[in-house]
Amino acid sequence: MEIHKEKTIQGNTYCIGDIHGWDTPILELFEMINFNYENDKLILIGDLCDRGPNTWEVIELLLKVKNLVFVLGNHDYCFKQFLIGNKDYHDWEMNMGKETLASYKSNNWANLDAHKDFLNRTVPYHIENNICFVHGGFDRYKSISTQTETFLCHDRQFVNDMINHKDKLYMEDNFDKVFIGHTPTCCWNIGDEFLGGSYFALTIDNPNYQPIVKHGVYLIDTGCGKDGPLTMYDVYSDIYYQTERKLSKVVGKEVHRIKWKL
């Protein structure tokens, strides 16, 4: 059964996890929720680039969204540095960036100025209604406003604290909710909750491809860059939507036409 939600004039607010160069899952999610490009708000929590084959197509699609917030991810940061000619990012060009550059070359670098402008409009974090959206994490003992762009898109200590604490995390900014990406949920097995201080499960026998939510922290990178599904949250209703998993670089053609409520 397909979902086509009724829309208000103001639209809904959605947050989407790490996309990593796959445009088809975005289109599947947009169809699933009847996304309104004019009225709905979309908050990207970073890592549009790399791994998947269609980074150019991803950005071209997202340029159509009128009300969009783009929180910088570490892969996006590397691509931006490459575009401005930063020679320190030669390793990205030769390794993680291969798929991204191939995507742009196959599209003849079309509409590049608009893509550059899109990347230059990134923010290190976004806060609305005391909800924080950040890519990697932050030092929870300091105000997020004092922390650097590169730290916010690379940090994993915050996720480690979330996984290994049974109670609500102390945060200097006292956010009600935090939506976060960067660390795929498939780094843990289904049922893993506390790892005794370890960042990730030592062995993955039954990987988790659903969001991990604990005490107001929402980890929503569900592995789209690692053959997993892409996840989108309706921020104010606590409902999330997922595509099917991808297998061996093939995007599943069927979509879960259902909604999950926590």
C-alpha cells in the first residue's frame, strides 16, 4: 500500500540520512511521502557525496527543493576542498572521490556553478525548536557554537557516548533532540545497546539497518553508502521512512510502503 500524506500549506519538515551518491533512493522516499518541492522543508545531515555512482544526479535533484538546509558532512567537505583547488585533498581524488568525479565527468560537469553554490551554502549544524541537526557529532560539554566545522563533521565521540550510556546524555546546550549521521547503524548488530566503551561491535553477525534512537538522540545513517537503505524522518511526528536495502550496488526497485513509529 502506497503512502500519500495530506499536506498543510506550510508543509512538513523532513531530515534525511547519509545519501552517499545514490539518487534513486531519494526519489523513492519522495514518492513514498508525496514530497512537496515547494512547501516541504528538507534538512540534509551531510554526506551527499562519494561511494555511490550518482553524486551529480543527487545534487541536481536536491537543487529543486525550495526549502532546504544542508548540514556539511565530511565527504562533502572533501569535495568542496577539491573544487577550490586545495591540493591537500589529492588523496580524496584518488580514493573516496573516484565515484563522485566519475559521476561529474559522465555528465560533462554540467551546471557546475549551481552545484558549487549549493555546496557553498552548507552549514556546520542547524538548530530549530531546540532540535540539533549535525553530521558527525559535537563535544557535549561545550556549546556547539564554539566548535569547528571540521570537528562537527568528523566527530564520533558523541555517538560512542550515546551507545554506551543508559541515561540521557548531558549536553551543555541541552537540546531536546539531536539528529546525527556519519556513523552507520550497521556498525552494530541488532540488539547491541552497550558495548563497554567500544566504538563499534567487534563482529557483525546481524547488522542493524534501522535508526538507533536513545534518549532523544537519533542516529539515522542506516548504511545507504554500505548497501543499506536510505532513511528519512518526519521530524515533528517521529515517523521514519526507509527504502529497501541495496544489494551489490543494485538499488532495490521496491520500496517499503509503510511507516514506522517509535
